[in-house]
Amino acid sequence: MTVVLSAVFLAALDQTVVVTALPSIMQDIRLPVTKLEKAMWIITGYLLGYTFAMPLMARLSDVYGRVRVFVVAMLLFMGGSVLVAAGESLSWLIGARVIQAIGGGATLPVTMAIAADIFPDRRRAMALGLIGAVAEAGGVLGPLYGGLLISFAGWRWIFWVNLPLGLLIVVLLVWLMPPTPRLRVPVDYVGGLLIAGCLALLTFGLWQEVGNVRPLWQTAGLVAASLALLAAFTMRERWATYPLLELSLFRRLTFAAANGAHLLVGGALMIAMVNVPLMTDTVLGQPPLEGGLRLMRLSGAIPFGAVVGGFLCGRFGYRIPMLLGLGLTSLGFYWLSGWGLDIADPAMTVHLATTGFGFGLVIAPISAAVIDQVGEARRGVAAAVVTLSRMVGMMVGLSVLTSWGMGRYGAVTSAIPFPFPQAGETAAQAQQRLILYQEQVTQATLGLFNNLFLAAAVVTAMALLPAILMARRR
């Protein structure tokens, strides 16, 4: 477990490590700051590859064994890291990040399946909670890790260092890992391509470039094409002799309820991850570093909640830690929705840590509830499905922020008349009207953030319903 958790941590680090490196990368490839939205695809490309890899690579682990697929995933991750480190153009970097993420994305569901294989029922939930904690910790520490490496060696060493670390993980895994159950059936590659295409079109359809909103018909067309591929995938899985995903699993109430809850949790989590630093940097007038530190008060509590959630799940079943975690998250978001310009410690830290701890509590019961519903040979796919549900929720949450949030902000601020100079007024009067205008814009923006946090509280409260429908125990 120490070996595979090291791989999960390394892959999670590389999800967020590039955030710190982005300015240095843009300077190296001569991409101006005005093209920042294009550079963001270095991050989005990793997210896409990470998401694409999960169902197919997890199924391959069911068929060919965990060790083989894990080794292949690590080799892809290392190869992609080398390509990123050697990159000299934006297109090259985006493609290399996708390759890197295909390997990194496979590590999480395969590790969850490995934990389910080697731990008995009474210890499995704790192991799954530990996996979630490590994955979240990697995402939290990624920017700090990247900043340290950039300070001493440059941004390319962020990716070069993955090579020796990855090789060490592969050698130790081959040496230590015992054989795992294998399902000797063909792999549904067509189904894997259909679901990957569906997710890709959904991502492109929901993504909006800042300052250049896509026409509604284009967004509708991409989303419709994504739904068409989803329908094709559904028909393929119903007719295939050996489907990639047995849709009959969703007839099991606990399986369907856990994935539905994770979808809603993913959407709420994205609202928190984006808006906490953004609100700090804008209406609260704090430097970007303070925005990151405030976000760490939320995200840093998630790993601790994940470990506690795994312990509670092993003792009391799925439902109690689920309801407790969702209740705490909803309460935390409700507190955030009441933030004013004078928010300060200790209240601020209590609100953020409560929200993050609640998020952490639900990781183990959701994962255990899904994996416990399937046999040994299908644990890889089950782990991929539950992770995918959260990723899709995060993409939908990001769409709400970029479309509804930005549109609402424009509508609110445009309704406030700009204080153009008026004939006969003094400079002091004009300055006073400008100050009043700035205060009105600040209050309008603050109200928008408060409404978004309130919406997140409602979304997590909605997740209580599927949580109640989950079985109390395994």
C-alpha cells in the first residue's frame, strides 16, 4: 500500500503542480500573458487525460491483472513527464500532459481495486479512506512542491524528477505485489472510446473562454453530441457480450445512490476550490498568496476527514459518516455565504476547515459503498466509475461558474450607473461619486460570491437524499 499510495500521491501532485509553474512555462515558450486562457489548456489537458484513462485502464486491470496495468500506467506517466520536460511549444506541452495524465489517471482506480483485493471487509473502508486522503494531500501540496522546485532548479525539473521516482515505484511494486484476481474476457475498447469521446465533448461544450463567450448553438451542439455518444455507449453496453461497464449495477440502489451523491459533491467542491481564492483576491482585497493560504485551510482538512471517515465507515457503515460529512459541508458553505468584508480569524478558519473536513468524511463511505457492490473481478471498473462521477460533477460545477456566474456578475454590475463627470460638479464631488460606485460594485460582487456559496450549500444538502438511500452497512 505504501508503494501504490506513493504513485497516487505523485500523480495527484502533477494535477496542481503546474499552476505554480505556469508563468515560467509561458515565458519559456514565449506565450504572452494576454493568452493566459490558451495556457490553461496545459491544466485542462491533464484533467481530460486523467478522466479518459479511468474506465478503460481500470477494466484492463480487471482482465490483465493489477500489477501489469499499474506498471504500464506508471511508464506512460513517466514518458509523458519526459515529454513535458522537453517541450518547447504549447501544442507539444498539451499533448504531453494528456499522455502523462492517462498514466496518472489510471493509478487512482487501480489502487482502490488493489486495496479492495488485499484487505478484508472490516479493514477495506479505512484503506479506501487513506487512498482518498493521499490523493487530496497531493492536490493540496502540488503548488507548494512546484514552487520549491522552481526556486532551486527550474520548472522542467518538476517533471524530470518523476522519472527516478516512478522507476523506484515500479521496481518495488513488481517485487512486493502478489497476484490479483483476473477476469478472462475480452476488453470492450469500443465502449472505452465512446465514453472518452462523450466526456471530451462535454468538457469542450461546458468550457467557456473568458472574454469570448461561445454562441449558444455551439454549446448546445457539443452537449447534444456528447449525449448522443452517451446514448451510443449505453446501447453498446447493453448489447455487448462482455461490456466495459455492466449497467445493471445501477439497478442496485446503494451503487446508484453513492455515484449520485459523488456527482453532487464534485460540483460543490469545484465551487469552493475556485471561489475561495477568487473572493479573497478580489472583493476582500488580499494578495494572491493569501487566497491560496485560505484555500489550504479548506483543502488541508480534507485528508484528515478522509481518514476519520474511513474509521467511522468501518465501525458504523456507510450512512452515518455520509450524513455527518454532508451536514458539516452544508453548514460550512452556509457560513461562507454569510461572509462580509470584515471576515477574520478565528471564524474564517473554522468555516473553511469545517467545509473541508466534511468533504473528507464522505470519501471512504462513497468509495466503499460502490466497490462492495461488485465482485472481485470488477472492482477496477467500479472504482473508476465512482471517481468519474465526481470528475463530471466538477466539470458541471465549473460550467456553472463560468456561464451563470460570469453572466450574473455582468448583469449586476451593468445595472449600476457609471459615475461619468457631470457639468458643474467639483473634483471632490466627482471623487465621492466614484468611491460610491466602487463600493456598490464591491457589494454586488460580494453578493454574487455569497449566492454561489449558498448554492453549494444547497447542492450538498441535496446529496443527503441519495446518502439516506444508501445501505446502512455493507
